[in-house]
Amino acid sequence: MMKYVCFLAVVAFLMAGTVSAANKPTYIEEVSALGSVAGQGLACHAKKYHKFELLARAIVVSKAKSDKMQEDGLRAFNEAKAGTFMDIESENFSDCDEIVYAFNRQKIFDAVLYRNGKIKMPDGTLIVPRKAYDVSTLYKRDPEAFSKADASYKKAVEDALKNSANQKKIKLRDANYADFANQFE
């Protein structure tokens, strides 16, 4: 549970703008942290998940210095989101009450997103994208997002179980007891 709240704290720290230049995370680290928090909101059905997803994607796109960087950032964001979602799902959503409480109170929700991609952060800094874009194309609210993610996770687990069942079984033997191996079968 603490690791999930730590992710929220990291994103709150990033949004506050209090990171010194020497300790400033890289673009990929920052968008991975945003993805991890998005995964928490998705897994725990946070009420503000869709708003967070839009703001996080806008940050990913607006902070990218090139198309390649943006592509890498979106990949890192989605991988972190999926990984965190799977972690929470595998733990049977045991800490979701605390996660949702912290998730819905993040400073990122005080950010202002403009139509052309500019973002005014809660600390007053302005993020200007390298080229203007229509923010309405970033994310379409999907009322089925939670159930689709859950179904995708269950299918991935099912596929993994099938693949592991089809693998060739190897007999493991301890080299120190090779002479006695027949006694353990």
C-alpha cells in the first residue's frame, strides 16, 4: 500500500515544482510516475480518473521536445499504467480505499488545460507544447474503461497460465544429492 501512496506523493512533488535542478527527474521518469498513478486510479475506479488521464496525457504530449520523445513518453506512460494496474489487481484491490482518497486530492486537478495544449500548473508555471494541438483528441472518456481494463488483465493472466502449462517440465536436482535423487521422486 505504501508504494502506491508513494507514487501519489511523487506526482504531487512533481506538480508542486519544488524539485531542484540537480534532482529533477527525466521526462521518462516523470511520465512513468504519471502512468503509475493513472494505473492506480484505473484499478481502484477513482471518480476523477478520466480527468487525471486527460491532464496526464496533456503533460506527456506538451512536455515532449520531439515526436520521438513523445512516442517514448506515451509508451512509458502506458507501460507504467498497465504495470501498476496489474499489481493492484493481483493484490485483490486491497488498498483501494486509501488510494482513491489520495488520488482524488492530488494537486494535478488544480492545473488548467487550455484548448491549444498549454497547461498552467498549480504552482503557476506554464507548460507550452512545441506545437499547438487540439486537446480534445488526447483522450475520449470511456465509460467502460474500468471493465475493459479488468477483462484485459484477466485475459493476460489466462494466457500466461495456458503458456506456462504448455511449457516443457524440467526435473530439478540438487547436485549435492545427485546420488540420492531417486529417493526424492
